[in-house]
Amino acid sequence: MTPPALTFDAIAASAAAAAGLTEAQGQVALTGALGLLDRHAGREPLAALYAALPGAETAARSKAAERPKRGLFGGLMASAGGVSGKAVAEAMGLLEQFKAEGVGKDDLKRLLPAARERVRAATGRDLLGEAVKSVPGVGPLLGDG
């Protein structure tokens, strides 16, 4: 049996199943995380991820991946923390957005590693992990840490 094609949709579906989430929940969470990475990650790891994972760049720049609205605390974090503060505040906003979809932090702790493993198995590199690690402070909030 041949493995499914390496596409964003296939990775999202497979990682969601491994994390005990619905395909829709996996799509929402990974699309939001990719949007955050598109705005804050290093360009080199992001370009490598996009080149290896068809559909990832489109998902990252879709309406579903737009920056979440921030509450008061998120706004304070963004203004106080410089560049990484903005990314952390945005990640915190994503967590709230994901909760509305039934995806909690514990779910992300299963989903992101499952997605990373599937990308690594298909490409031989931890491209998703490299992109996440290029944004200081965000990994633990996205379940990587």
C-alpha cells in the first residue's frame, strides 16, 4: 500500500486522526498555526516547508489563517514583547480561537507532533519543526515543548 501523497490536506487529516480529532478540527488548528508561521517564522524554513508540502502556503495565506483578534492581555503582550511578543500574543489568540472549535492545548500537544512526524517521514527533515523553532516562545503555546 502506497502512503498518501504529501499534501497539506493529507497531513492535516492524518495528524488529526492520530491526535483523536476530526479532520475539520485538524484543518482549523494546522491552518491557524501555518498562518502564524507565515507571519512570524524565518523565511528559509518556511520556504522549505512550502516547497515540500503542496497546499501549505495556500492554507497559510487563506482567510481561515488570518490573525486572530486579541483581547486586552494579548494586546499588552504584543506591545511589551517586541517581535516575539507579537507572535506569542497571536499564538495565545489562536488557542482561544481553537477552543471554540473544540481543540484544546492538550489536543495541540498531540496534533503538532503527529503532523511534524508525517512531514519528517515523507521528506527526511523536520520542516514543520524548523519553522516553529524559528519563532521564539511560540513552540510551547502550539503544543511543541
